[in-house]
Amino acid sequence: MNINKIRKTLYKIARILGDVNAVKKGKVGKRVGRRVAGKATGKALRKLFK
């Protein structure tokens, strides 16, 4: 098995576990906001350093 495939799978599992944890604690909105902010920041940085 490819190491990148394993890493990808582990990150996917971690993200799902984080979502489940956020639901349990009632902090889904905060998590979604952070994810959106992170994606926007990533896009902005990509454009800046392209």
C-alpha cells in the first residue's frame, strides 16, 4: 500500500472524528466557520505566491 494513500485515509478519519466531536460538544458552527476561513486563507495565499 502506498504511504500517501495511508496518510490520506488517516487525515480523512481524523476529520470525521473531529466532526463527530464537534456535534457532541455543540460546536458545529464554530468548526464550519474555521474550515471556511482556512479555505479562504489558503486560496488567498496561493494567489499571492503563484
